[in-house]
Amino acid sequence: MNHLANETSPYLIEHAENPVDWYPFSPQALERARVENKPILLSIGYLACHWCHVMAQESFEDPSTAELMNRLYVNIKVDREERPDLDQIYQLAHEILVRRPGGWPLTVFLEPDDLTPFFAGTYFPRAPRFGLPAFPDILTRVEAYFRTPTAERELTCRRVREIFVSIGQNGAVADDRGQRDPASLALAYLARSFDARSGGFGTAPKFPRASALSFLLDTRTPTHASSGVEPDPHTQLTTTLTRMAEGGIYDHIGGGFFRYCVDEEWAIPHFEKMLYDNALLLPIYAEAACRTQMPCYRRVAEQTAAWALGSMRGVEGGFYSSLDADSDQGEGGYYLWEASRVESLLSPDEWRLLAPHYGLNAPSNFAGRWHLSIHEPQGSLAARFGLDEAVVVAHLHSGRMKLQSARAGRSPPRIDDKILVSSNGLMIAGLATAGRLLCRDDWVTAAECAARFIRNRLFPAGRLQSSYRARATRGPGFLHDHVFLLMGLLELLQARWNTIWYEWSINIADVLLERFEDRDRGGFWFTAGDQPVPLMRPKTWMDDAVPAANALAVSALALLGHLTGESRFLEAACRTLEAGRPHFESEPGSHLGLIRSAEQIDRPGRFMILRGDPGKWSAWLEQIQALADADSILFAIPSGERFHKGLLSRCAPKESVCLYACSGTHCSAPVTTLASLTALLTGPDVV
């Protein structure tokens, strides 16, 4: 056993019996490197990562490679989900040193005194292949480079430190495009990178890009409609959602989305499933289902929620972080089929339809087996076989259930059962939003259970922790933990009011302002003021697999500021937006979340406060759903809830049901009849 034996992260525990003398990132490891003047080999990965497993099997489990590592380095292993701050810093360092984006596993060699990186890479093979040098050769050459003082290494380290300082102090500088509408520039960027045949943006590998899809969902204002962008935002959105729902990035048997595809047609995924991807895509498909009335979008939302609730939820209500890409059947083996095996499981009528539907009558597409995607839609099958479409749907469904039952008998991929506040905040928001839109109260209840779990288990002594596993927390929480949870609570309040969540959201927002805000330059640091980090204190603006936390902070604080009437939240949102403006004006396509937030600040929509007896407000809710603008926000608050200050104290119950229409921090007189409600919703704004 090495120094990882007492860790709780499944990823770190997986490496506890390696012959490598691994340390967690700890004062003990850093002190040893300084005392012995050994370079640090920092390896960052996560449990669901396929290439992390490959490098572990090839190198970290190999005694001869481990001997080299132990003799030449102090070796530190980091779970990027537990220490996203370190991952951000050293991914940026990789990009500086190698001049291309990094990934996982991330392999970085550090100076022992100040942790400056002087060499970096990602996966290195045990023997030379893929045009990459062998890892043992890298180990000996890098250590020799460290032992031989050279101006080159000193220059490299100084350059890295200077860039970190520059990023921390100055950020981006807007160019002349800042004089144009960033939203229009972003739309033009998406249109240029849009794949008109297969949907999505850019080339392989192809990611869902939830931030882009959310941005396209929002582009329904006259400003955007007149932008002249082709293909139009609606086409980009629906083409992408449909092709993803039909493709292999979606699990057609068990529900849920894989992290990305290795091809441009969404056919073959990298088989890991991340909670955060599905938390973000769930409300997008739910809203698209309401907007377009396309049944397939609702089906995807329902199956994705079912997968999350059935496979990713712990007994106390929190959600696990990921499913591995590998199982005992190899990479993706859990999801692959042999056509003859499928035929043996189905009735002749089911096989006749499922084979062309999922391409089982076409050549295999993954190592001699089939990964399922939709090749022929059910409408085409009905026409070709002269069947009623309902009959086709019934046979496809019964066939899928048989495949689902058969797959359940296989050894499943490993689950990373860490419960991360950040991913759970996104899932709370996703379930609450989708549940409200698709009238699924059970999803809202599940979101409440997750929020209750975080409050009970990850909020000791009033300070949010970052992760939980084996009845132990790891923390403290980072910026995205606070912001994503805050957004989840605000969505939960719209789906089902609970004053506990309202008061907790105010508490979390105050923590953001006290511990994370950069009051000198605006925006929020990724770490709290008392969280030590090497080299720099990160502050991120760019969307990645998840939205930029600073962007969501603007939206959440603005909404909470309007709801509470507290100017401190609105002022912080505006300060953050101004600090981020040079970023989204200079690179609009990479900062879609900030642009969405800017539009919410610049053109705040109307939000409504419904007060009264929940048993008597169903007709009001139906009227609002039918007539309100799609951007309107509604908080339905029972009469029994009392507020002693702020905007809500001025929105007191009147009659059995009443409604206040608000804009900014001002609200209308109460509307007390359905006729008046109709006039309000169909007339000009009165606030």
C-alpha cells in the first residue's frame, strides 16, 4: 500500500496498491520534494477516464516503471473531480508548455520549491506508439533535464509564472469587435462551425456543448430573429438535438448520454457517462419538447431522468458523479451487442423492426460488434412494412425492454460514487426545470431530496464542502459548488416553493460575496480566500463541458437580487458582468454563458409572484402557462409563508389567490381575478 490507502476517492483508491509510491496532494508530499530536491510527477485523472486506466495498467502497475518513478520523483496522484482547482491550473500550464489543450490523464513535472511546471503531457504509452515516446524514456530524460541546470528550463519556468501572473491580473482585452453585438457575433460563430448534416459544432471529437444548445434555446427575441444568421438558430438546435437523440452518443437501451463521440456522426462514443452532462441536457430536451411538441425530445428527457434516478442516485438522495467507460468486457463492452444474440432474444416481429431500426442488419461498427444508433426511424419502418405506427412503437418498446433485461445481467461499468456538490447542483436544477416543464412532480421531489442531502451532509457548521463519500466529506467547496447549487435552489423554488431553500440561497449568495468575490477587479475566484493554491488563484470565464461559474453567478445573483430586493446581489452581478465583458466581446463563441447573462441583465424579463391557496390556484397556473411569455419566471408561494423584509414582504396574499407582476425590484398592484390576469398577460407590461 502507498500513501493513498486512506483516501476516499474511488480513483485514488484504485491506485493505492500500485507499486508507485503515490502521495495525495498534501503538505507531506510537497515537503519531501523540497527536502530531497526531487521533481514532482503530478498525475491528474478521474475514475471514468478510459486512457487513465490504460496508462495505469501499462505503467503504474508495472514494477520496472514504478521503480523509475519512485527513484527519480515524488509522485502525486490527484482526482480532478476532488481538486478541480489544481486541474484548472495545470491544464492551463499544459497549454502554455505544449501549445495545445490538455486532457486526462494529465502528466505534469513540477519544480519542488514553487510547483512551477517545466514539462507536461497527457497519456504516455509504456512503449513507443501513436507517435508518442515511451513513458520510461520520458521519466529518465525529464529527470536529467531537471538535474542539469540550463537557461532553457529557467526561462520556461519564468515564462509560465509570468503568464499566470498576467492572466490573474489583466484577463482579456476586448478588440474592435466590442463595438458590435456579442450575441450576433456568437450566433455567427455557431453558424460557421455548425455541422448541417449531423448537427453539433466543429469536427471530431464531437461534444454535446450544452452551453451552445442553451444559448440557441434563448435566441428567440426579435434582435436575434433579425440577425440574418444562416442556418437559423432553431435549425441548428433541432438538428443537433435530433441527431444526438438518434446517434450513439445516446444510450438507446438504458437512457442517458455519453460524454462525447469520436466521430462527426455521433455514432461511436467515448463510453463514460458523466452526471453533469446529463444534468445539463435533461432540461434542454424538456424545454425543446415543450417548444416543438416533438415526442422524441420528451422521450429522451424521460429516459435520461429515469437513468439518473435509477442508476446514479444514492440511498439518501444525492447523485453519484460518473460511470466508467470500461467494464470487465473492455471499453464500451457493456453497451455492445452481437446481432445473433439480439435476434435470439426477440420475437420475429420485434427482430424484423429492431434490426433495421438500430442498424443490426448493417456491418458492425465497433470491434466486430454493434453499438446501437437509430438508422431507420419508426415512421419509415411503418411505411415500409405497411404497419400502423402504433404497432411499430409497441414492438420497438417491447424489444428494447428485452435488451434492457439482458444487459442488466452483464457486469456493469464501475460507478464513481463520490457525490459532488457541483454536479448535484446542476442535477437539482435539471430535474426541477424538466419536472416543472413536463409536469413530473416526482422529478421535483427527487431534486428536493438531493438538496436536502447536501444541506444535511455537506454543509457542516454553515460551510459548504465539495464532495462526499464513505460518510466523509472533502472540501471546502469551490466556486462552482456554490454557484451551481445556488442555481439549483432557484430553479427548485420555481418548481415548488420552500422557504428553507429561499433562505439557504441567500446564505450561499452571501458566501459568494464574502469569500469568493474579487472586489478590486470584479468577478469571482474559483477558490475562497482561505484556500491555498499553487502559482495562481484561478478565475474562469470560459464555458467548458459545464457553463462558466462566473456566468451562472451573474444570472443567479441577478434573479436572487430581484426576488429579494437586495441591491448587494444585483451590484455584484453587474460588477461580474463588467469584468467579464472583455472576455465575451473578444471571444464570443467561447463565452456563451456570459453573453446569455449579459442579456438577462441588460433586458430583464418580467417575473411573477403568485400568492394564495395551492388548492385554488390551478386555473391561474393554466392561464399563466398558456399566455405568459416564454421568458417569464413564476414563483408560486403559498399564503402561509411570511416574509418580514425585501420584495416578497410587499407581495402579500390578497383574496384566495393573487398575482404580482414584477420587473427589477418593482411590482404591480395585486391582480385578484382571472380576467385581470388575462389582461395583464396579453397586454403591455405595466411594471
